[in-house]
Amino acid sequence: MKLKQPLKCNQLLSRPEPIIRLVLYGTMVVVGLMTLLLLISYALVGNGYVLPRLVAAVFVMAYITGAAVFFVKKRHGVTAWMLVVFYTAFGTIILVLWGLNAPVGVLILGLTIVLAGIMLGARFILVTTIVISLIVLGVQYATTAHFFNPDTIRLGQPSTYLDALSHCTVFILFAIVAWLSGRRSEQLLRKSQRAEAALKVEKDLLSVRLEQKTREVREAQLEEMRQLYQFAELGQLGAVLLHDLANNLTALTLDIEDIGSQMQRNESITRAKESIAYLETMVNGVRRQILERDKPVVFDALRAILETIAALGPKSRRAGVTIEYAPGNGHPFPVRGDPIRFAHILTILLSNALEAYEDRTTDSPSIILTTSSTDKRLLIKVTDYGKGIRDTERDALFKPFATTKPDGMGIGLFMAREMIEHHFKGSLTLDPSLSETTFIVTVPRTRSKAGISKL
């Protein structure tokens, strides 16, 4: 069941129906009681002199009932005018019967001015005041001209034009007060309506913005779910490839050793053995990482850099690119985390730098790897002078599945940044310079007292 809400202040001002209803039904009750008392006095007591009054009361009751019918039909303006006319006539009759000095008549006419302002609006106060003032002056003129003679015995003395002017002055004061009050109420109403309209517009805009933001968040979540699904597929595929790679590496190692025993020492066989040894190291590391459930250890980051460069030696020699690195003072830099992940990050950056020299004729192509350290962090820079990265590609550089290579998957730099930020609590950024391509890696130094493990 829906409860009826109470009317607010601005609703009372903009909708005078509650005031009209109150005045209408209050008048109907009073007139009904007066009609009932007159009927009792005439029918039961036998007072014949009340018959004219009873007839007048019945006529008034019919008039008020007609106003109620208009009110039920939502003709509120007609009902308000009928009430104003009724009270004006009622006050006028009192003044005609008992003179202008009858206080009840004066009060009823003053009340009529106030009611007109409340029920009809402030713009009708002046009209009502002028009409009532003319009525008062007309009653005084008719009294002076002896068109009728009011019963002034109980009031002590007949009224004069001075009394009429005094009453008009009172009515004017009533009108001023009612007009000022009505105008103030209407001004407050307009301000309230403007504020309400502004709030509604703001609410609608907020609703639109909220809906748009919700849609954007939902789309971002769907995109992230699609990416996670793709990574899950890559993970499943990687597990299958890892198993097949391990089996084929074992067979390939046996074949290479058999060929090496039958032939004299050959440089190609030596390079093949180096590549196979590197692949076996990576496979064993991944296996160990899966079995140990990502248990972090403390290792020497500088030693890991040297070993990664050495493992990429055959690939860099085939590409004709030199990897230049000076380890500095040689003091170890302890880092807590997974050394396989660390080597994988460096491999991604160095491999990208090697590929940057493809299809380019450059004298003495080289990759510059520099390190610098403080008490808190290690800074690694990988710089190449290859084909570079365009401005349009830099914004999406670290996003998943965004690649500039024809056969690239677009997950290398994304995975590298994810591992640096989430596993090592460091950072991976691209230097804004366009003259060369420089990736900057920072990793924090560990404060653990445990010894540095061996890779």
C-alpha cells in the first residue's frame, strides 16, 4: 500500500487546493449547523419569525454545495471566486443590517481580502480591496440617503463617512499586508521551483554520467575478461609446448652428441649445443617455478644480467649485434624474487633491441646495457639505435596484444611490466627520447639477511 506523502511548502504555495478545501468545508459545516438550528427552532419550538432566515440559510447551503461540486470537478478557481463572493456578500449584508460600525461585518470583509490573496493570488488583492471599499462607501451613501435604515440601536450611534473611510483604510492595510505576504510567498515559490528545476537537471545529468561511467566500467571489465581468457589459452598452450619442447630437446641433444662424435669439431655444432643448453636451462627453470609455486629467493641481479647476456650471445652473434655491458665495481646487488622471471624480463628487452636492427644497415650495431645502483634500488637501462618506436605506438606499447611486428603476439612488454611491478615491486618505463630507444628498469634492493642463492 502506497502511503500518501505530506505536502511540502512549495506545493502548498503553488497549489492552493488545501486552503480552498479548508475554507469550503469549514464554511459548509458552519452553514449546515446554522441551518439545522434554524430548522429545529422553526419546526420544534414553533418560532415563525425564523422562517425567512431558514430560507436564506437553505439558499446559502445550496450555494456552498454548488461550490463544492465545482471543487470536486477540480474547478478550483471557480470555487475560490464563489467563496470570495459569498464572504463579500455576507459581510455586506451585516453592514446593511447593522451599519458600518458592526465589527463582525468589518472583520469578515477584511478576512475576505486575505482569503482572496491566498486562494486567488496576490494579483487579485488590489481588485478585491477596491470592490470592498466601493461596497463600504456605497452602503454609507445608501444609509445617508435613507435607502435603508440599519439597526444601530445596539451600536450606540449611526455611522458616518469618517467611519467608512476608516474602514477603507483598514482594508487597505489588510490588502498591503496580504499583498506583501503573497508576493513574498510567490517569490520564494519561484526560487524554490528554479532550484528544484536545477536540481532535476543536475540529477538527470548525474544519472546520464553515472550510466555512461557504468557502461565504460562494464566494457573495461569485459575487455579484461577477454584478455584473461586469452592469457588462459596461452597458458594452456604454453604447458603443452613446454612438455613437447622438453621431449624434443632431449632427443635433439642426443642427436647432436651423436653427430659430434662422428664428425670433427664444428663451430655450428658448438653453437647448436649452446642454444640447446640455454633452452634446457629455461625449461628446467620454468619447471622448477611451477613445482615450487613461485617461492621467492634472494639472488644477485648483476650476476643474473651477465648470465642472461651470455645466454643471448649466440643470437646476438647471428644478428651481428654487439651487447655492450660493463658490470661496474662487481659488487652484488641482492634482489628478492624469482630469478627466472628476472632473466625473462631482460631477455624480452634485449630480444626486442636485437629485432630493432632487422632490415637496417648500420655500422657496428650495438645494444648498450648500463646499470647504476643506490642503497635502495638498481637502475637498468637497455638502449638501442635501431628502427625506433613512433609516437603513435608509444601509448599502447605496454598494453596486451598490441604489437608493431607482423608476426608478434603483443604480450612481451606487457608481461615484462606486469612481472616488474607485481613480482619485484619495481617499474618498467620507456624513455621519452626519440633519438634512441631506451627502456628503464628499476628494482628495489632487498634488506634480507639471507645469503644470495645460486641461479
